[in-house]
Amino acid sequence: MNWQLALPEIVLACAGMAILLYGVFARPERSFLTCSMLTIGALLIAGVLVLSGVPGTGYHDQFVVDAYSGFAKLLVLVAVAFGVMMSLDYNEHANMRRFEFPILMLFSSIGMMLMVSANSLMTLYVGLELMSLSIYVLAAFARDERRSAEAGLKYFVLGALASGLLLYGISLVYGFSGTMSFEQLAKLMVQPGAASPGLVVGIVFIVAGLAFKISAVPFHMWTPDVYEGAPTPVTAFMGTAPKVAAMVLLVRLLAGPFQPLLDQWQQLIVLVSIASMLLGSLAAIGQSNIKRLMAYSSIGHMGFALIGLAAGTAEGVRGVLIYLLTYVFMNLGTFACIIAMRRRGRNVEGVGDLAGLGRTDPAMALAIAVFMFSMAGIPPFSGFWGKYFIFTAAVQQGMWTLAVIGVLTSVIGAFYYIRIIKVMYFDEPAEAFDPRPVSLSVVAAASGIFTTFFFLFPAPVVAAAQAAARVLFPNG
Amino acid sequence: MNANVAGFPLLSLLTFLPLVGGAVIMAIRGSEEAVASNARWTALWTSLIVFALSLVLWFRFDTSSAGFQFVEEAAWLPEWGISYKMGVDGISVLFVLLATALTPICILASWESIGTRVREFMFAFLVLETMMVGMFAALDFVVFYMFFEGVLIPMYLIIGVWGGPRRVYAAIKFFLYTLAGSVLMLLALLAMWYAAGSTDIEHLMRHQFAPAMQTWLFLAFFASFAVKVPMWPVHTWLPDAHVEAPTAGSVILAGVLLKMGAYGFLRFSVPMLPDATATFAPMVFALSVVAVIYTSLVALAQTDMKKLIAYSSVAHMGVVTIGIFTVNEQGISGALFQMLAHGVVSGALFLCVGVVYDRIHSREIERYGGLADRMPKYALAFMLFSMASIGLPGTAGFVGEFLVLVGAFKVSFWLALLGSMGMILGAVYMLFLYRRVLFGRITRDDLKSILDLSPREIAVFAPLVVVTLWMGIYPSSFTVFWDASVRAMVANHLAALEATTKLAGVLAP
């Protein structure tokens, strides 16, 4: 058995336990910072191992390593590492200096890596649960605060429901096909009459369970409340890495073994996509809390990413991967700026609190402006390229309705993004924010540089995404 | 790099040099006063150097060729047929020059009128110049689209930060209107790329798109370019944006940004979609005639000087779209001339409004009267530009309108007749404006002590006066640039239509 396939995960898990031990015995006042640093180090090592990994399947075909999982894992690891960095300063201020925080993130990222490497429904479920359980705890981490506890509980209850749906779907698929392995499923699906009603119902349940994790309409209800209530670094974390993992998993499942059933699930994804884009762009208009606004924005973004899946082609999957990449950096950067919104030691979250930032803190205002223009899909920023490749796939498949609705909702979405820019640049300045900690500046600057200059060298990224997408479409 | 006359990537230099100037401006440190002063001078020198470099285009451009010149190409996304490609032909070369020429004038015009956040203003303006030059020079559709959309960012900020009382409304309206149009063009771009396998504009021009597809592509382009031109009935963002923008913003908006839509029609719609162009020409004519007559009447009723000129812009651009869709040599040549002339003249008219606005801080026509008495130089300049706007022979405005009407006459008598209404109504509202602002008796005390043009303002107006007269008296020094390109475009258009007719004859005997 080729156990080395899962080397990054194994190393990460061992490192997690070691850091946990260290945290228990270390002096409490220092343990948070040290554990965070060690976590970032472990993530870095895992990243190197992912890069040097060789493709193959192992663990009785439960686990697969390929270019597709590699792309997603690197993205997840980068997002988690930035997430840990963003929590450093926030947790100091919010009295959450507990060493478990980075370790929970680390375990969550192991779950995500398992998800993207899943080659059977069982691995899928185990990975998903490992990820989710860690996030439930993280969401309620500010335990003395009512909002945070509420967010954690809400996420847990609804998440459990979604897990139930997912599990039910898995059992249906297993019942009607007799296997959990993706490869076996793929072989079965090409046979005529494979799409038995029971199986299709099972797929629908699985899609519902995963749609909950990527907060696609109509499974988005939890998103605004949990985004708002959770500590901001946790929100930043939830908004990036788990979304990537769940989306990548959904794509692998539908475009992989269930590819022959495209006709069955395509309409479903199209509907979810349109509903997400519409709700994401319309509901965000009325928000005055920037974290809630970002929640709706992420719902909309997931809707756009789903267009690529709906196309059901290698180009579409490539579009999804590029979209996720640009989305992660835009979101990380924006949240780094949101965490930096602090006045006299207290975090503020209103859009109005950004008033006049262009004068009081030009660098931060510039960064936010870049992210907002990018999310609105204005070239040359990276967000435009994400949309470009997504819409390319839709146009190639002749899915004009979806494409037209997509671009029009992106215009509606642009309204609230440029409204934030308006608040920052056109309004009279409010009181200045406290000085920014270096860690947040680093995250914001790195994301900003990526977002701004992506257009200069898109070729390698596109080629990597292309290679990853090819894995799912060996013939296409 | 091939066929690059200058021997170095001139167009890239013209495009990105302003960004370098912008970076320098953002790096300036010191007291607010010093920063403002340095930013002004840096921006002015940068834009002057860019203009000086762009004169190479004027002197080295081979006017006998219809092809693209100064072409440069670099790999960008080679596997997907997308490359960074720049170049100019007879149609675009003078617009590059228009952009590089108007920018220093605008910077000079905002020397004193922009008092807050000077550094950011100058930076935004230089970014805007990059976007404008890049847009006219782009020879790849994706590159074009990036610059085309990118214009929104600096312009949104210029209107929103330094604009008038309703700037926020105007800025957001401007942004969303133009964005809504452009995203549909993005879909058309993708469809064309998928059909032709490349986004190279030259390649797309040679590719024959299926007539049914052309219809949809045309409509998508139309959504984008019609908003930019702007054509009636999607012109409503323009008066708002013009009124609220600072003077320099209005000048660049009228002078260059409005040309982007018409340029898009000439670069994409007409040469790439010949059948759809022929099909939809009557619709464009109808909308243009409505624009010419209706917005001229609306202009007549305005009480705000900037709004009046903004509506006159819509009318003038209506003439341009008529000219483009006649698709004959006179019509297109006239449209191009009218675009250039309008760029200079309406820009100058906005500057004229800016001059009195800086002094009195009002744009209400009622607020003025009798200025000719105190400001003879100003009255002279205003007179010249008003006459050019009306289309008086000997000024820039005449040649373009005349050629367009000749072209329109070839298509239809009624089109020419209705199109010429614009000139008559134009005379009415411009003379009416001129009389109310410049003539009559001075009734208000603050007008009695108003000062005539300062040396800086004379420096702003002098080149515009010279160009306006030059274009009117010796138009061939401009038309010679595009004659070959226009002739080729018209010939290709007719050939494509003939091919379709033949094909239809073969298919349906």
C-alpha cells in the first residue's frame, strides 16, 4: 500500500498533536503565539510536501492524489496560513489568547485536505466532518460573547442537519449502486439505465449537503448570522478555505463519477447558481454591517463559481478553480482590512465606519478599493479573470441564459461594492482607526498585490488550473 | 516586433509612462502644500512628455497604408490565443493623439480649481490617460476590454471625490450604466473568441461570423457602445456625470470618453459584423435622429450651462453615429472628423464654463450676463468655440457635419434632412446661451469686478483655438490619416455584403 500518498496529511496530523502537547505544557501567556507560529510552520511543510507529491490512489482506493487535489490543497493551505496570521492580533485584543485556536484551524485543514483527496463517499464524509467539527468550535470561540455562542450553535445545528442530508444521500447512492468508491461509481454510471430514481435522489441530497457548506441558495440561511456572530478571523477562515474544499469536492463528485448523469444534475446546479447570484447581489444592497455584506457577497461568488460546474466541461472546472483562487485572495485581503477596523481598542463592523478612510488611512482604503473593484469584476484585477474564465465555459456550452443572468447580477453586485468605495472616498472622514498591526498589513498587502498584478502573469496559474481540470476529464 | 517604424515599443511607452508618473506622484512626501505643488508639476511634465512622444505618431505614421502600424506583440495567454498586442491604424491614431493632447490641457485647467487631495487627483488623471491611450491602441480584444472597463475606475473617483453636490449619485449612475453595457460586450467577446479561436482584432476582422450570430453579437456590442456614445435613450447618465464632474473631468469625458463608444462601433461592429450592421443601420439612424432633434430641444430648455453643453454633446454624437452607419467614405470620414472636432470643441466649451465657474462658483445661466464687457478675451474664445459647435464653415465643427450629411444623403434624403436639423437647432441653443451669458448688461456686483483670462488660462485655450481653426481651414491634414483605412473598411464592408447575398442566392435558388 502506498501510504506516502497521504504524507502531507499525516505530517500535519502529527504536527497538530505535537503542538497540542506543547500548548498544554507551555507557559499560558506565550503558548498562543508559539502555537500559531508552529501551526504556520506545519502548514508550510505540508505545502512543500503537497508540491512534491506524486499522483496515485491508495488506501484501498479511498484516497487520491492528483493535480486537481494538489491545486486545491495548496489553495487551502495558503488560506489557512493567512487565517492563522490574521487571528494573531485579533485574539490578543479580544481576549481569546488560547493555544487551541490555531490547532483547531490546523485540524480543520486536515479535514479539508481529506475532502479534496476523497476518492470514495466515506472519505468525503469523514473529511467533511473533521473540517466542520473544528469550525463549529471556532465559531463559538469567543465564548463570553452572546453573538459568538449563538453563531456557533446555529452553525452546529444547521450543519448537523446538512450532514444528515449528506449522509442520507450517501446511503441512497450506496444502496442503489452498491459501492462508495468513485472509480466503481464512474464505471457503473456509464452503463445504460444507471440513473435510477433512487440514485438521483441520493445525488440531490449529497448536493444539498455540500451546498450548505458553500452556502449556496437555498441552503444559505446560516451564512449572514454566522458570519456576523463569529469572531472576525474565524469568519475570514470560514469564508475561504472550507468554501474551496467543499466546492472542489462538489466538482470532483459531479464532474467525476457522476459526469455521465450531467443531464440529471445540471438543471439543479443551474438553478442553485442563478438563485445564489440573485440573492447574493440583491440582499447585500441593504446591509450596513460589513461582515453580513461579505456573507451575501460570498453567496453571490459561489453562485458564479457554480456556473463553471454547470457547464460540465474541463473549461468549466478550470474556471471554477481560477475563480476560487481569485476569490480566496480577495476575501482574505478584505477580511484583513475588516479586522483592522478598530477604534480605541474596539472592533467596529459598520460600512459607515469606513467613512473617509481614503483620507485617514490611504493605504488601507486603497487595498479595500482594489478588493471591491476586483469583486465587482472590473479589469485588470483578478476578480475579472475569474469571471472571464467562468463565462468562457458557459459561452462555450451555449448556456446563454445563465451567462446573461450572471453578468447582469454582477452589475447589481457592483453597486454595493462601489458603494463601499464611495463611503471611503467620497464621505467626510470619521474618526481614524487605531494603528494597524503588521500581521494584518502583510496579509492585506500580499492579497492586494496578487489581486492587482494577477493580470501580468496569468499564464502559469491558468496552466496549473488547466492541468488540474484535465484530471477530471481525461478524454476531453 | 514587426513593422514598428519607431524602432521601439512606442505605444506601450505612451500607455504606461503616465503610470510611472503616477507612481512618482504617490511617492512624494512632505507638507501638504509641497505635495500638491509637486504633484501638479509632475503630472504636467509627465503628460507633456507623453504628448511629445505621441507626436512621433503624427510624423512617422504612413498615411498611404490601411493596415496597422507601430505594431507590438508579446505573449500573454498564448494557448488561448490572447496576446498583448498594440498598434494603430488611420482610425485610431488621431484618437491616441487626442487623448495625449487633452490630458496636459486638463491638468493645466485644474491647476487651481482642484484644491483638495491634489496628489490623488493627478494620480487618477494619469491612470485615466493610461487607460484611454491603451484603449485606442489595443489590438487584442481582451486588452481592449481591460482598458475599456478600466476607465471606469479613475473616472468614478474623479467624479465622486472632486465633483459637485450630487456627485455620489452621478458617479454611481455613470459607473453602473457603463458597466451594464460592457458586461454584455464581454459575453460577445467570449462568443467571438470561441467562434474564431483568437481575440486578435485583425484576426477577428477577417473572420466571417454566421449572420444569425452577428445579430446577437451586434446587439451585445450595441448595448455597450450605445451607452458610451451615448445614444438616446441611454444617454441620461451623461448630463448628470457632466454637471457633477470637475471641469477637467467634464473635458476628458466629452473629449475622449464619449469617443470610445463610436470608436468601438468603427473597430468592432462595422468591420466584424457587416451583415448585422446593414440590418440594424435603420434602427441606429432612427435613434440617432431622435438624439439629434430631441436632445437639441432639451438643450434649449436648460438653465445650467454644463447641462446644456452635455445635451449638445449627445446631439453631436448622434451625427457621428449617423455617419458611421452610412458605411460610405464620406459618412465615416465625416464621423471621424466630427469625433475629433467634438473632442476639441466640447472640451473647450467645458473649459469655458470652468473659467467662470472658478470665479463665481455657479453654472446657472441666469447668474451671468454682460461678461463680454469685462472679459473680452474670454468672450472671443467662447465665441469661436460656440461657432465651431454650431458648425460654422471655417471652424472644426463644419467639416465633420458636412461630410456626414453628404454621406447620409447617399443613403436617404430624409435622413440627411433630419440630421441637418441638428445644425439649425444647435445654432439656436448655442447663440441663445452665448447671448444670455456674454451679452446684455451686467446686473450683479460680483460680475463687475470679474477678471479676464489669466495667462495660465490663455495657455490652456491657445492650443485649442489653433486646432479648431486649423481643422476648419485645412481639414485634409487630418483626413489624410484615415482616408486609406476608411476606403479599405468601406470596400471590405461592401464585399462582405455581396458575399452574403451571393451565398443566400446559392442556398435558396
